[in-house]
Amino acid sequence: MWETFLRKVKLIFEDEGLRSRILFVFGALIVFRFLATIPIPGINALQLEAFLSNNQFLGLLNIFSGGGFSNLSIMMIGVSPYITSSIVMQLMTILIPKLKEMYQEEGDAGRQRFVQYSRYLSVPLAFVQAFGFLLLLQQNGIVSSLTTLGFITNVTVIAAGAILLMWIGELISEFGVGNGISLLIFAGIVAALPSAFAQLIFSFEVSQIPLYIAFTAAAAVIIAGVVFITEAERPIPVTYARRVRGTKVLGGISTYLPLRVNQAGVIPIIFALSILLFPQMIATFLTKSPIAFVASGANAVVAALANTWVYGALYFFLVFVFTYFYTAITFEPNQVAKNLQKNGAFIPGVRPGGTTAEYLGNIITRITLVGALFLGVLAVLPIILQGLTGITAITIGGTALLIVVSVVLDVVKKVDAQTSIREY
């Protein structure tokens, strides 16, 4: 195994094209990390730290911005507008049949147009998010009161930072290795690890050594579980019927259709946090309402969402529901059954057409249950660990871990594919 690994590494450094792609990724990430350290003016650092520690969603936004939100840099909203626009476009496929046809039936050209529309939608969303977050931060005393011109300038700079980051991500996807947006998020997570380890070292006590050992063992088990579920799939056997064309006999091949246990990836967690954000933000604004019953109701909502266990229960439920919802959008048994029938393929023992669609629907429903429970537990795992041990579980569990594992596996597969091509 080590010989194979070393041979792959040697091929990476010897191949000029692959080496250039990897160096381009490193260069782009260095530029991104530099930009994420340039702050906007007038920040109250103590207020910002307290605000971030009490808000789960803004903690996730800090991950998506590569740590840019924690110091209110010009990259403070990161790739959040692009992710939001991608989610909106996926939802629009339900309402607009032409978008659905473009995404599912027009091949690579249709998907490229679909992604281009997502980029266009990211621009107004970047301005809306920049305006909303800057207003919220100003209301909570984190950013000093700005003049109208200063406010507009800051909104424009923040939105431009998000658009620039989206462009850097696209360049990484085109000229580097792996998905650019995912790599930017990955870089933000990895950049936060040194401070997390430093926090653990400074708060270290000898009496807590057994707890740290158990914590490390749990981290190893969780990482193994994430890799297993991320890679797990249910193979459906598929056979292509034999067809005679002239003197040639085509088909007769047996293969399989892989159905992933975690079809939805990290998207349901993002959906759930977005849904939890809206009542929290609206209630925060309404707590200062001059109408007494409105202010008291808003305070009750803020207090309920501030309760760790109430927040965790709602979080788990929404992640579970959205896993089924997003899987239903991205995987349509009827369309898959139709494509199999068009290509002269069938599942042994199952009639083509409607029966095949029903069979696939039953299987995807069962395996999605495992994926939904996995994502739900993974999402609330940091909350559970922090509640039980008192140690902030930044380095394991949750959305960050899922993203890290997914990105590492994706990059390893793509590098392995490039080296295999060059070996042959």
C-alpha cells in the first residue's frame, strides 16, 4: 500500500500538468486567506465574539467564509450567496418544468447553463445578505453607527468580496483539482484548527486526561463512521438486453446502478440552519419593538432558540425532513426508470416502467432513512458533546467534519484518476 502511495506521489511531482494544477490550488487558497484577514472598519471585537458564540448559524457562516466572518473581513459572507442561489435554483426545478428539463435531460450543456443562472442569482443575493447582516451587526453594537454613504460602501465591498470569492472558486474548479467552492470552505475549516487546538491546550487540566482520551477515541470512531456513510451505496443490478444490428450483437451486459446512502450530502444541514435563522433574526429585530406584546413574544422566541436542547431538537427534526426532501428533488425514480427503458436496460425480476420506478422508490426511501438519521445525529453532535463534557467540539462532528471528509475523498479520487491516466 505504501509503495503504491509513494508511486502516486512521485507521479504527481513528475507530471508538469498535474503539478501546475495543484500549485494553482495552493496559490488561490493563499490569496483567499489573505483577503479573509482584511477587516471592514469600526468593529467591536468583544461584542462580535459574544455574538458569534451564541449563534449557531453565524458559526456555520463563519465556516463558509473561511473564518472571514469572525473578524468581519471583506469576505465576511464568503460563498454563502452562491450556496443559497444553488439551493434556490434546485427548489425552482419543482416549480418550473423547463429548469427541471434543462438540469436533468439536456446533459452537460444544460447543467452548465443551470450553473450560470445560479451565478447570476448570486449577485443580488450577495447584496441582500450584505445589507441584512451589516444592519443586524450595527443594531447589536458590533459595528459602529455608519453614515448612509459609509453603509452603502460597506455593503458594496462585502458583496463584491463574495462575488470575487465565487470567481476564485470557479477558477480553482477549472484550472485546479477538485470543486473550488468546496475547497474554499475546506480551507476555512482547516484554518480554524490551530486556534481550536490552542484553546484545548490552554484549558488543559490533568484531571481531564481520561475525558480527552475518550474524546480522541470518539473522534476517530466518528471520522470512520463519516467516511463509511459517505462512501456507502446500495448497488441495484441492471442488465442490458441483447440487440442485433446487422452482423453485430449489442448489449447483454450486466452492471449495477449505485444508490448512495447519503444522496443529499451536506445540503439538508444548510437548509435546516437557514430555516432556523429566519425566526431568530426577525425576533431579534422585534425585541426592540415599542409594542409590548410584540416585544415579549419576540423575547420568548429568542429565549426558546437560545435553549441548547430545544435548538438541537428542532435542528435534528429539520435536517431529517430536508434529507428526504432534497433526495426527492435530486433522485427521481420515474426518470431513472424511463432512462433505463430507453436504453434497453432492466432490473432482473422487475418489470420495466412503473414497476421499476416503484421498486427504486421503495429502496431509496429505506436507505434515505439511514442517511437522514446519520445527518441528524452528525448535525447535533457538537451540541450533545458540549452539553455532556463542557468541551466545545469544534474539531470533530457536525457540518465541518462532513465537509472536510467529503472534500478530501473527492480530491483524492480526482488526483488518483489523473495519475492513473498518466500511468496508462
